[in-house]
Amino acid sequence: MAIDKTYTQSGFRGQIHCPAPVTPFSPKGELLLDAYAEILRYHLDVVKVDTMLIAGCNGEGYALTDDELGLVTEVAAKTVGGRIPFYVHVTRTPTRNCIARAEIAARAGAYGIALGQPQIYDSTTEMVIGRFQDVHKAVPLPMMVYNLSHLSHFSITPEIMAAICDVVPVEVIKDVPTDFDHIKRMIVEVGDRAPVLYGHKDTLIPALLLGSGGFVGTGPECFGAECRAMFFDVHAMTPAQRMDAHCRYGMVSDALMWSVGKPPAGIKGAMKMLGLPGGEPREHIAPLTAAEQKLLRQILIEAGCLEGPVAKRA
């Protein structure tokens, strides 16, 4: 069972799961909205997630036009139907573009927005905090902070995260750095204010045991109905059981993020192997080759994601 905890500026309780669902496209790059709704229903009804990041990296938000962002947000709002909060990723390099995307998401029914630091090299602490303030002032929705430091060239330290939490309504934090000193200090600094989530193959389960707010990552959704027990029950597992879960997830995460194709081709391929309409990646990302599909299928079977009839179908 997950540890029970409350947060001073977030309505979430305990440790939570926040995936970033894929956005299905046709081979010609057309947005497949009915398929997208099916993907979201899988996360809601089978995986039983607590919240979702819409149009994140796996969702190829970077490849969505403004109109398409509005469409996927509308589908998310209709499909979720108020059952869980969801946050629409709106990060762009100029702050005015973040505000424009946030306004689109708000009009389309978003519960909240997800905002990170864009890929620029000259940021200061004051600029970063001011950016969050400016976006929230223009679009006062609840917020997820997305600390993708290896792409943004600026790491939001625990102290900066606390300052952001002081000025905007941060309800959840996606924290990507894998350094355990950073993770420890982030949980200590802001872990009582909002759930701090980790998802790297080497940090997800150790961070849960340290008392993080839950997990976000590419791969847990592949375990379907087993997902919640596999990760949230780590506190009651034996060391051998924890290691088994850690290694099984590591196999899947490594394949989807690093060793089989280019993201998000792997997770889209995995969704299709699970019988879901994952669609194709858009434009510059190639779909998995036949050899890559075979390798991914073997990994998913070995990890226990594809078993029985599902494994045979895949």
C-alpha cells in the first residue's frame, strides 16, 4: 500500500501516478481524436491513474498546432469528465507563447496547465520565477511544474522550486533530474506542499521508498491493471520483490526511452501491442522498424506486460 500523506497546497493525497499519454497520429500525420479518447480511457479505467499530463513529450505537444492543442484538450476534458485533474503542457520559448497556449487550453476545458523552463541558455533565477508568475497571472489555473533540466539548460533547484510554489498554485511537480542528492533535497524542501514525481528507470522505486509524491514516466502504463500494485505496494514488499519490480520496469523504460527506436515511437508501439490505437509518431520521428517491433515485443513479454492472449495477439 502507498504511504498516506497530505499536502499543504495540493488536493492530492498519498503517492500518485501521472502518465503522459501518447497522442495518436495517422501515417500521414493526421490527428486521430477517437483513438486519443480510447488511449485516455485505458489510462483511466485500466491503469487507474490519479492525474495526467496532456501534450507532454510522449504526447508530442511540441508537434501540435495551437488548434490541435485545443482539440486534444477538448477530448481530454470530455473523456475525463471531472474524474481526475489533468494538466496541459504549454511550454514554449517566449513567455507570450506559453500564455497563448495556456489560454487555448483554458478555453478548451483544461483543469490545469503544465509549465517548464524552455530551451534557452541565459536564464536567471529571477527570470524563471517571473515566467511562472506571468503565465499564472494571465491564466490563473492550477499548475504542474515540469523540471526537464537536461533539455532546458536550467535546473530548477529545490530552493527555486520553493520560490515558485510561493507565487503560483503548484499542485504537482514532475522532477526529471536523477541525482539522489537533488531528489532528497527536493522532497525535503517542497514534498509537504505538493507531490514530487519521479520516473527514471533508476529513480522511480527508490524515490517512492524515500517518500516522493509518486511517479511519472514512460512505461508504467504498459503494466496495465497491475501498475498500481506493482509500484505503490513497494513499501510492503521484500527486498527481492522490490528488485524484481525495479528490474522489470527498468527493462521496459530503457527500451521505450533509449534502446528501441526514438521516443515516442517505442511507447506508441507498446500501446499497439497492448491492443490500443497508439498511432504513429509525427514527421521527424520514424515509427519502429519490424526488427525493433520484434525486440520490443520480446522485452514486454519478458517483463510481464504481454501475457497469455495479449502476448499471442502482439
